[in-house]
Amino acid sequence: MNGIKVAVLGATGMIGQRFIQLLEGHPLFEIEGLFASERSDGKRVSEVLKVKDYQFDRETLSTEICQIDIEDISERCRVAFSGLPAGIAKDIEQSLAEQGVAVFSNASSHRMREDVPVLIPEVNPDHLDMVVAQSTYPGGGYIVTNANCSATGIALPLKALDDAFELEMVCVSTYQAVSGAGYPGVSSLDILGNILPHIKSEEEKMEAEIIKMLGTLENGRVRSANFDMLANCARVPVADGHLESLTMTFKGEPEIKEVSSTLSEFRSDPQRLRLPTAPLQPIIVREEIDRPQPLLDAHAGEPERARGMAVTVGRLRKKDRYYKAFALSHNTLRGGAGGSVLNAELAVEKGHLR
Amino acid sequence: MNGIKVAVLGATGMIGQRFIQLLEGHPLFEIEGLFASERSDGKRVSEVLKVKDYQFDRETLSTEICQIDIEDISERCRVAFSGLPAGIAKDIEQSLAEQGVAVFSNASSHRMREDVPVLIPEVNPDHLDMVVAQSTYPGGGYIVTNANCSATGIALPLKALDDAFELEMVCVSTYQAVSGAGYPGVSSLDILGNILPHIKSEEEKMEAEIIKMLGTLENGRVRSANFDMLANCARVPVADGHLESLTMTFKGEPEIKEVSSTLSEFRSDPQRLRLPTAPLQPIIVREEIDRPQPLLDAHAGEPERARGMAVTVGRLRKKDRYYKAFALSHNTLRGGAGGSVLNAELAVEKGHLR
Amino acid sequence: MNGIKVAVLGATGMIGQRFIQLLEGHPLFEIEGLFASERSDGKRVSEVLKVKDYQFDRETLSTEICQIDIEDISERCRVAFSGLPAGIAKDIEQSLAEQGVAVFSNASSHRMREDVPVLIPEVNPDHLDMVVAQSTYPGGGYIVTNANCSATGIALPLKALDDAFELEMVCVSTYQAVSGAGYPGVSSLDILGNILPHIKSEEEKMEAEIIKMLGTLENGRVRSANFDMLANCARVPVADGHLESLTMTFKGEPEIKEVSSTLSEFRSDPQRLRLPTAPLQPIIVREEIDRPQPLLDAHAGEPERARGMAVTVGRLRKKDRYYKAFALSHNTLRGGAGGSVLNAELAVEKGHLR
Amino acid sequence: MNGIKVAVLGATGMIGQRFIQLLEGHPLFEIEGLFASERSDGKRVSEVLKVKDYQFDRETLSTEICQIDIEDISERCRVAFSGLPAGIAKDIEQSLAEQGVAVFSNASSHRMREDVPVLIPEVNPDHLDMVVAQSTYPGGGYIVTNANCSATGIALPLKALDDAFELEMVCVSTYQAVSGAGYPGVSSLDILGNILPHIKSEEEKMEAEIIKMLGTLENGRVRSANFDMLANCARVPVADGHLESLTMTFKGEPEIKEVSSTLSEFRSDPQRLRLPTAPLQPIIVREEIDRPQPLLDAHAGEPERARGMAVTVGRLRKKDRYYKAFALSHNTLRGGAGGSVLNAELAVEKGHLR
């Protein structure tokens, strides 16, 4: 192995372990160290296992997790994948960037900064150029964030539809999985047989991030997109996979079959560049009457390395001038660790990780 | 006891047994017989128990369920409460009405007929007058339907808001409990840890029934309301209580506190007439950040007899000219049997059950 | 009101709030103050609500929770009901007892002390006399513990059967509800669609406590019962109600109908003394093929005040010389706060709370 | 492909589709046709999908399911894998055997027949010889059954332990997944947040089948094993994976580490013969404090083709002369379709499928 050396931050948590999963056998990156900020210093992955549907390599399971040490990481690693909780992510990520590390973060701390891109390679690959402007960081350090998990799931279809038909209004209601809250996250007493109609700051994040990502880059800064974006967010008793209902209007009034083909034929930079974690078809449109479903569609995506990276859209309907659909994506893969890994792959390809 | 004699149809099912629950000790009605269309002839209620959160009287539990016999029912009963499945409800309810029985039905079969009201006493009490026009039925027979369970839950707040601020557009997404599908209804293999983004005909029913109920009566026929009504429906792993997200625009642009007080101060005929099953406050507005929730709010409503008859609204928000909220109602009480019992109470009060 | 003044310790938690529920309108006790050990000082009950299936009085909901102050409590209260976590319960309960407060505790800290009874009034009411021997505490202070929630659920039927047929061996496997782990307790990521075959120290507690409670008092000390007691404990995705399977052998070999009548006819001191929270029939035997079930039977018990205080036994079977059954009890009522309230009622009746 | 031609019966159901999953790319067998007894004639697999955690080949998904035709099947297929419901399995399987088809059945209909083996290749491979005695069937027809899903899960560890230490008594309590009841199977209204302490005939099957499988073959008939076998069965809200608690006594009194090594070192004919679907290590012993769990361990087993075919045992404990453990197995793979496929592989190897 001779890949780019990477650190995984937050390796005891759900997102951190999804990073590890995706980096096992990765063609470009090589895990140099696993880190966490807490009392887990010295614990092995097997002792703090969070991901339940993936079999880690034996070697991974016996790897020790170390305490975060900025000096140590910046000396050994070119890249840091951060699954840190927002509370502590801000300073650590900033320090790493200042020490020359390229940080690909799942945390929300830096997302709305003017000089930091909220990047989804299929949606706004050009926004990656904003890292050039993060010139205060010497030695190639910078911060790239992925979007909030529930924003990611709809950003791909909204991008495809906005390009084709110009969005006027988007109403989204979410059915979000508990893994989105991390571990231990949601108490079983609150969610067994129940729905929680509130996720702290989630609606604000969705609305702001979608508008930012679908905006245009002008002089190194993002000019927000110009449509009405309304979100209602709720937590449901599902392990993985955020389902979201969409009601939309466009400037144009396309046929449903045009909407459908626009979505399923959507391709972007990751597909053209054949990035390792990019799904061949980023948006899968299902014709069945009752899809997408979390249990059936959360892991959509081909090839094998891109499982969980495709967004599934179904139940396309038109009523008067309104368009309705359901979208589903894996919140800790496409909407979490997978998004950041794809961002880093794009950075390699675009020459930002020399 | 000396109440109006009533039959309960579909007494082996979930809605039928909610009827029985609400009729135990009712001040106006007296159960004359329990009926079902199937092979349950002769079975006792205790052997086919569906309702799990209510303790029936011993006498009720040992009551036998008989096969439906139109002649027998029409001779013994002035009223029939129907919890029959839509497939068989149509003909049986029609036959009973023709034999002079006032049928209060939870089935959808007759809802969109021009001469049949979809009645929620707080929303469109005047629509009850449509039964006078069902003149083909002699001897006081007629059919009154309640609304679909998911339409009911939002009809009350939408009525209050439409009266005050004139609705332009309503986007609703539902989080519907499994009891709405009857028994056995949804397979556990489909819903455990999953969401089903499709309920047969539900969106069409919601959109059509809301527009009909909020319409105005002109010459004995309903003129539909005139706003955009869009629904996305999904089933969630919750036992009882339909949660629904709302995004709305109005002709006016009220303050959130006006919206809130309009909802919580809403009163209508059932409250003025002190109908036995009417909640004192039909719409409860919660200020907490994470309400309404099915586990906490499905049984809202006072007094005791009206538990599960109030609609709870929470998370009132305004963004630009859009208004957002979550609403919750008990789908087999307010949205099912309770709705029909309230309809029958209104009919007594308005002189249609002499 | 003129009841005995009581403090509720741990009022922010699940057990503490079950205490509050049971003490609303109690004929003997009057809540003097709500206490918790943490940062909840000054919070109102409504802000830290844990119990979801009970409507607290408005006055209760607006009551402030204070920080625990031994002096203050011992001056104002004759009794303390403790729902404190085991970690901090030990010292606080000891200090209160030393200051003359009668502590009725749900914590395990003092259960296996030689001079402290593990008390279930139907099972070992004479063990209450052990408090006389806690003579180091002046002013009427002492500690009485209730049993572990899973031990309580089977202690009643085992007591009835041991008295009648002499137990030789008991194999129990538990299906324990998540509320037994307190709040937030079990992470939804661990229990949604899953079973956890381990609950810390639970099997040891069950085995030791059953043997102690069914033992005999000799010179103020308990001589343990003499049968084989084996427990396997697991957590299941159920909110309330511990289900437990039993396989037993006796010295005798009774008919199943004798076993059944022994259980359903079992009465003890709480019934004879008509204690307010005592169920009229402490063990309910169900003949249906699929009972007891948590959803249907957790709240068994009459009268109203004793709901959740009866144990339900079903599926009595005999194979060769083995007897099999399932038992169910409400883990935070009978197996938690309700057990301690019943203990205190017995203490009043026996003159230990003058 | 040039494998033995096989029919899959019950291809619309859960077990039938697990058969299809295991037969995709199988080195010995080739699917010749998919059959079901019902109105699914002509439906494609994609339209009646039941298995949710496996991605079928596109070709499989578009395969049509035909109505069962004994003549047609017996002409085209040497083997039939039956996932038929017990009600109709009996006659169809018998007819196929009479027509010369080797039937490997998951149904219980023929299990307790004197001339039919209940076969688990690791447990009683010699019982396969019983098919020779099924001489009434010409042309190589016979019936081999696999064991009940909950019996299978413990048969492997019990066999290993009985051989080493001689079982005296086994108490088992089950935590059974809903997929064991087929589709639609258990109503969500009955199992969401609930436990059902009864599965029709399950305890009787477990007790009888374990005793039969661990018995010895004498003159072509099974002489039952001679230990006490007691079962309590319950259904839990889990999709896949039966967890079972065990309490056992032996003639000997081994150390826990002997018990552990006896289990983990257990190998049998399938391993020696390297059958394609045999797990390299049939019994995996976990040392962690909280394993096995359905979500983590249901799919245990290597290599890839044997995923879900290993039994996981954990929490080995000794108290006095009693031994306690939890065992887990995948109920529709090891305890269902996988068991029958392994049986057929053994039949090939032993020359019963020429």
C-alpha cells in the first residue's frame, strides 16, 4: 500500500467508523491512525463497535484508538477525515488546517463560513476551488465540509431538477433515522413506537445548506440559489436511511416522464472522473408503487465500493403545477462519511492533495 | 338505560371496537347489538380483542358478535355505527339506510357522493343538512360519513386558519400509525425499522376530502374550497396517532402568535352544544420544542369521554411568507370511531334522530 | 390534606416520576418536596417529563425540583422515596436514615445488607421487622428496599408456589423492558430490532434477592431459601413490562389446575390490610393461549390506584415433572416505585411510621 | 452451468426466496424453475419480493413464478427445495417424492415420520441413510426435512456438548424473529413494542425434534436421546435471528473453558467434506459481555456462501452445577433454506443424488 496517509478523527463514533469502513482497501487513501478526543485512548475498535451491518477486517478490529494530538497528526497525515461532534470539531479542525492538513469534515461547525465549501461532488464540484482562497493556512491545509445528512439526500435530485426546470419552491418533510444522532444519540424510551417532530437546528441547516450548495460561485464566494426552501424535520424509529417527502414547483411545467429521465440520467464530475466511491448512477428512480424504503434502498449504489452512495427517488407524481416525490439516502454513508471520502477523492483528482 | 338503540358493524375490527369503547356508558346511545360480516358469528369480544389500551367492561367482553342481518338490524336499531371495511361497507350501509337506519360510517365508500356529507362537527356542521336531501330513503334512513383519519387530523386546524387568514396552499406530509390499516393490516416484516412511503388512495382521499369539507353548502350541494392541497403519505412504526407536517401560505400574513391563538381559541358547534364526546378545547397548541408526539399526545382531550378527540398542534414556525407546524390526532378515535359518534351526537341535537 | 410528609428523591428520572404519579392524591402520604442530585435544580416536572402514559396534575407539572439537602429533607419529611441511581443512592440514603428519615428505596445499594430487608409485602411482610434492628439510626430512621424489578415479577408467584408445593428448581429467562434501564438508558441504536442478552449484574441480583426474600427470618436475620435459582436476562424493545419465562420443579407434583388456583387465590397481608396501593388479586392467571403480553397486561390490577401492581401469569404447562409458565409485571410500578409505596403503606399499618 | 436441476417451491414466500438467494451461483445446483401454489402464477420475483437484505441478480428478479405442477417438476428437476407452508406441503412433497424427486423441505409436515430424517449435517449426518428405507418411492425420490428454525439454532451446540459431557437437562427460552412466521405473518399491531409469549406448536416441535436429532440410528429408525428437554417460546420485534437462552446440566461437571473450547472446536461432516454452504467454524463462541445479538451475529459464518450458517454462542456461565449460555442463529438461513441446501449438498456427497 502506498496511499495518501489519512487520520480518522472520532473513530469511536458512528461516523468515524463509517470512515474506517470506507477506507478499508481504498485505492487512494491509507489509514495512518485512528483518533478520538475522549477516554477511549488505547481502546480497540472491537471494544467500541458502533456500525452493525458491516464486517470489519480483523486487523481493523484490533487497531488501537489514540487521543487526538495535532502535532502528531499533522506530521504523519496529509488528510484528516473528521467525524467529531460539532462541539469539539471546530477548534481541532481549524488547528489541523493551520498545520497543513486537508480536513474533510462531517461536522457542521465550519459549513456556513464564507470561505469554506459545503461540497457534494455531483452538485457543486466547482465550489472546491474555494479552498484555494483559504490562504491563511500554509502547507496545503484547508477545510472542506460535507452537507448535513438530510440536505445531502435531496441535494442531488434538486440539483438535477433545478438545472433542467428551475426550482421555484421546495417543501421537504423528513423521516430521519436514529443513526443520524450519533451514539448513544436518541434514547429508546423516546423513539420506540414514537416520532419526534424536532431535530435541533436541522431545518435551519437544511434550508441554508441547500441554498448555498445550489448557488453559484462568484469571485470565490457563493451566491445563494434563489428559490423557496422549506423544511419540516422529524426523527423516526429506523436505524439507517433518511426518507424525505418533496413537494416542488418549477418555472417550467415538465411531464413526469421528463422529470424521471432527468433524474435517472443525471451524471456529474464524480461519474466522469470515475472516482472510486462514486456511484455509477447517482440517482436511481424506482417505478414501484411503494419505494423508496429505508430497509430496501438505503444501500443502493454500484459498484460495491459505492453501496449506500446512490440516492433513490420514487413515487413521482404531478398534481396541477406541483410535483411530488419521495427521496431516500443513507445518512451515514452518502450523507456522512461517504460524502467526505468522495470530496477527498475529488480533491485528489483536481490536484488539491499534492 | 334508555338510550337510542344502536348497532355496531365491524365489531371484530379495530374501528368497531373503538366504537364499543366509546359507547360504553354513553349518555345518548345504547348498544343493541354487535355485528360483523364474517366467520366471527358467535364469537365473544374477548376472543377477537384488537384494542390494547382500554379495559372493556366484563359484560362487553362476553358479548357475542352476530352476523349482519339487514332486517334484524333495521328493526331493532335506529342507528348503525359502521366500522366495516370499504369493500363490503357500500352495499350494507346503503341497504340499512334504505330500511330507515341512520348510518354513521367510518368507511370511504360513500364519502364523495354528492348527497352525502363528509362531516366533522367542528368543521362543517351545516353539511349535516345534506341528509335531508337523501330523500330516497324512507323512515329517517341516511348515511353520514366521517373523514379519512389523516384528513381529520388537519381539518380542524385548517378550518380555523382558513376562516381567519384564508388558505392559499397546504403541503402536508403524514407519519401514519399502523392502526390506520386495520387488523392484521401492515405486516411486521414491512414496518419494523422501516417506513412505507405509500398508502393506497390516501393522498387522493386527503386532498379531495379536505377541499370538500372546507367548502360551502350551496343548495344542498358542496362547493369545494379553493386552495392548493398537496399530500404525501407514509406509514411509520407507531401504534396509534397520526402525525402530520404542514407548510402553508395564506392570503394574509399573520404573526405566529395570532396563528397560535386562532388555533387554541377555536370553538365550534360541538363545544357550544356540549356534545358528550366533544373536547372542551378541540385544538391544543403546545409550546414545547418537541411536541406533538404520538406517545404523549394521541390521547389529548378533556373531559374523560373526549380523550383522543382533541387535535394537538405544535412547532408553529414562520419562514418568509410560509407557515410551518406539526399536527397530531388519534387516528381511530378522533379520526375514526370518535368522529362518527360525534356526528351522531350532532344529529341528535339537530333533530335528525327523532 | 394531612398526610405523612414525604420527599421524592430522583424526581427527574423514570422511577422518581412513577413515585410522583402514585403519590398524587394518596390517602396516607403527602409530597413535601421533589429532589434530584443534579443540575436540574429549579427545573419544573414538565421540563423533564419521563413518564409518557400518565397525565400528571397541572400543579405537579409546575412543581420545581430542588437539589438534595439532607438537613432540609430530614427536617421536613418523615419519609423519603428514593428513585436515585445506585451510584449516589448509597450515601444519601444512609445519611437520611441516620437523620431519622424512613427511606423506602428502589436502589440496589443496600439490598444485600444483613440488616436491611428486601421487601415485597405480599411475599415477606415479616421481614419489615428487620428495621427495628437498624438501631444505630435514631429518631425512627431506617432503610427498606424493594426488590429488583425482574425479581419482583416472579417473587409473588414463586412465593405462592413454594408455600404450596416446595420449589426445587427455578429457571427464569427475562424479556425486560427498556424503562428498566432508566432514562436515557438504552440507546435506540442498540435495541431497535434487536435483543441485548446482558443486563449488568441483573442475573446475580435476581438469584440472590429471590433466595433472600423467600427465606425465613431467624433472630432478625434472613436464612436463605433452599432451591436452585437460575436466571438468564435480556433486554427487549418494549417500553414497559417485564415478561419472564419460568421452568420449575417442585418436591410435590401438583396438577396444573392446582397450580393455577394456588396462584389466583393467593392473598397476603396487603390484601388483608387493604393497603391503598395493594391489588385486590395480586396474581392474575390468564387462560388465553397467548397471554401475558406487555401491551395488554402491564397495567393489570384493581382498583384504580393499584393499576400496574398485579402480576399476570399465563401459559401454565406441565411436561413430565417440570412446570412451565410466563409471568409479567410492570417494572416501574410493581417492580419499582409501586413496590416502595406499598412497603411504606405496610410500615404505616405496622406502626413503623409513627 | 451444468448443475443438478432443482425446483424451488414456495418462491413467493420468505423461505422460498432465501432458497433462491442461496442457489444463485451455486456450484452444484441450478434453478430450473420457481413455483408457488397460489395466485402468483406468472408474477416475477421482483413483484413479490420478501427478502430485504440481499440484492438478487437482475435475471432472478425478472424470473416468472409458475404454478406447481407435479408432472412438470418431476420431469425437469432431480431436486425440489420446499418452502411451502405446512398446510399444503404434505401432499405436494409426498407426490413429488413418489415421482422420483428428492425433496428437501423446510416444512414440518413430514418431520416426525418414522422413515423421514430431521437432518442437520453437523448434528446427525448418518440419519440421511434413512432415505434408503423410503423404498416405496421409485426413481430416487425421497423426503428429507430440516429442523424447526428454533430447534436448529441450539441443536449444534447441544450436539457438541452432549458428545463431550452428556446432557441431563436443557431449559431453553426463545426470542424468535418475526421472519420465522413467514409473510405477512405477524401483524405489526401485535408485535410493535410487544412480546408474544406463544408460537403455535413451537415448543412441542423443539422438544421432539431435538430429542430425535440427537438420538441414535438403530436399524434405520431413530432411538430418541435421553435427556430432559424443556422449551418456552416467544416472538420478539426483531426481523431476523432467533436468540435462545440455555440453562443446562450435564452428567459431568466441566470447566467453563472446556465448554467453550468444545463448542468452538466442534467440526463435523460438512466441514470435513467442505460442503459449499458449510461454515468453516459451525459454532462461534463470543467472549464479549453482551453477545450474541441478532443485529450483530445473525449473519455469522465464513466463507461468503456460508454467511448466516454459523451459530453464535456467548455469555457462557456456570452456577453450581448449572451451565448457562445464549445462542443465536439466522432463522431463515441456518434455520431455514440454508439448512435444506446443506442437506442436499450432503446428499450429493453421499451419493444419494445420482
